[in-house]
Amino acid sequence: MSTRPDNGGSWETQNGVVVERVLVKDEDREKTISCLFLFLIPQTPAKPKEQHILPKTRRIRGFMMDIDLAIQDALHSSLPLASGLDLHRELSRAQTDVAELGTQISELRSQTSQLEKQTDLLQSRCSNIQSLLSSPIRRLPPEILAVIFKCAIDLQPINSHSHRLPVRLTQTCRYWRQLAMSVSQLWSTITLWPSGDAQLARHQVILDHFLARSGTTPLSISIGLSEVADDWSMINTIVPHASRWQSISLRLRGSWFTLHPFIRIDDCTLGQLERVQFVFDTTPRTNPFALAFPRYVRCFLSAPILTSVTLNYAWPPNALPLPWAQLAHLTIGTAIMPTDIPIYDVFETLRLCTHLTSFTFTGNSDVLDEPILQHHPIVLPSLRSLCLGNAHRDDLLLSRLVVPELNQFSYNPFRDRRSSEEIYSLSSSLPAFQLCHAQSGCTITILSLNVRFA
């Protein structure tokens, strides 16, 4: 279909586009320039949801069409432009088109930005759903997850950072935080070793938090106070919870008076106490009052199920009144914290431990002056495990022991630290061990020797 417009040109419809053909007479060049104006006319009405993408202007100049060619010819030559062209009108039309297209581009960009935000939200939702589908631990019942939490903490070695483990569980997600805060067993193991007075206040807050979260659960407490001046504050905090003590470990600097708050613990209060460990980093004070003071701490005598005692470094075995006759496990010195007490200082204590099943002595003393000892036997009828390590004059103990039930023996000979050579006591201790074996009539089924020769 074609129609002639008022300007002498014609209208044509080509593939749904109305084309206006204009004839312009150039008198100087005596030729006719055909100019095309395109009008975008949709043949079918757009769907309502697509109307926002249609151009607001219905007239867009065809790029590089005839009129544009005429303008470019005029720019590249000295010939005048055809008189039929109104440049001001064409400029106004072009500027109007640019403005309308710019507005439409801005709207499309805004719509694109909104769509991108919606896409990001949906992608995040998909990730959350996939995480729930692909993570079996999220489908565990809270009771099972709580048991896993407790096992994860129990399997970790105890050190100065152990108190951080339950806190880390609360920092994973909101659900884990709520669950961890509700499981009192996670907060019942308290290990605090402040490395100076500057850390004492922060550790005091941690101690208060753990005691509150643990509820009525039995407590396993390990507190190191050897590097702080105020060694009473934390002791005063745990004493009111003595009825919940299941295990108590204290590392002190060398003053018996740190134990003064223990005097307030009533008899029969330590009904759940099973294990105690005491460590002195330095030799305790030797004035008469200081030596007599521990005798006033008698709360441990009424601990009915206390069966394990560990004394390290400079802690004398007979300092505190303890229920020696009911002990099953006695450790004096360890590989990490050996004792400075001579082995013959434990003889009288051992004679009191009539129900002992295991005894470990790891020494760090090379005392030369030895008292005159009577050769009274040390009878331990229930002892099954004996471990001696680096104990100077261990032959004095072996020659006195009568242990008919002994079946495990671990031995690490003494090394004289004053000598540059590696001198061990194996040769001098062997006859004493043979005597112990003969007078006990025991059967050794597990024997461990740690011997190095120069």
C-alpha cells in the first residue's frame, strides 16, 4: 500500500514499517534525493506486560539513510546542501529522539537493576535450600548433636586454651549457639591459666560465665595461679561450688595460704569429688606457721569417692590431710611436671595407701644427703601397676616393696644431671628389682624399659 503525502513524496508499507519517501529538488546538482523517514508502527497491539519495553517515540531516524548520506556528502565537499532540507528541524528531531531514548534507557537500567537484585535474592535462597539438602548434620536431632559437641570437647587435650572450645561452638550459627548454651555439660570443664595479672580480670569473667552455664552439672576445674599475684579471687569463686567438684586441679606459686578459702568447705561437702591434683611451682615456705597451715584444710578427708591424687613439682606428699587408705591411684610427678621430692620422702605415705592399685613416681631430684632409713617393708597388696621414672635411689623403694598383685612395671632409669656423661642407675637398681620380685611372688606380664646408653 502506498499513499502520496503533502510534500510530494509517497508512503509505503514495508514489512510492517511505514516508510515516507520525500523528493527534494537540488537545483545546482539537478538531481533528486530520496529521503526515508521510518515510523515504527506495530502491526499487532503489544501485550500489557510488554508495553514497558516499547519506545516512547514512534519516530526514529534510519541510521545512514538517504538524508544522512546527503548531510555527510555536504560535510565532505564544498557543495551546498539541498534546499529542501531544514537542518534546524532535523536537529530538533534528533535531539528529541536522543532525549526520549535516554529516558527509556534509564528506565530499562532501573528495571535491570531491580531484576538483578531479585536474582541475587533467589540465588541466596537456592544456596540455603541446597545447604539444608546436602548437609546431614543439620538433620540430626538436637540430642544427638549435643552428644557430638560434648565428645568433640572431651577429645581435645587440656591446655590454656581449652576454655575457648565451647565458645567456638556458639559462634557457628544461631541454632548451634542456642543448643550449646543449653547443654550444661559443655560448660562443666573449666580450664583457666592466666599468664599474668592483666589477664586475671578477663579469666574471672570467663569463670563466672562457665559456672552459671554449667547449672548443677559436676565440675572438672583446672586453675593455674602460679603467674598472678592475686591468687585468692578465683579460689574464692569456686569454693561455693565445692559440692559439684568432680575433679579439681590447682597450680600454685609456693604459698600455702592460697588454700585458705578451702577452710570454709564443710565436712561431707565433697560428695562428688573423684580426682585432685596439686602443683607447687616453687618450694613452699618453710616457716613453722606456713608448714602447719595445710593441716587446717581437712575437707578432703570427708570426700567418700576420692580415689585419685596427683602431686607435682615441689608439693610434699604429706602436706594436706588426704584419705590415703581409700586411694586407688597415686601419682607423684609426671614427665611434664616431675617432682622435686626425694623418693624416700614418700615411703610413709605409701604405707598408708593400703588399697592402691597404681603408683607413678617421676623424679627430678638428685639429693645426695640420704637419711638413715630402717628397712621396713612397704606392703601394697592391691598394687597392679608401678611406674618409676628418673627417680634417684629408686633401689631404696624397690628393695622395700611387697606387691603380690603387680603385673605391669614401667621403668626409666635415673640420669645424673651433674655429669656430662649419661650415667644411669639400671645396674644398681636391678638387684633391688629382683629382690622386690622375689619377696612379692608377683608375675610381671607387661614390662616397659626406657634405657639409653652412652
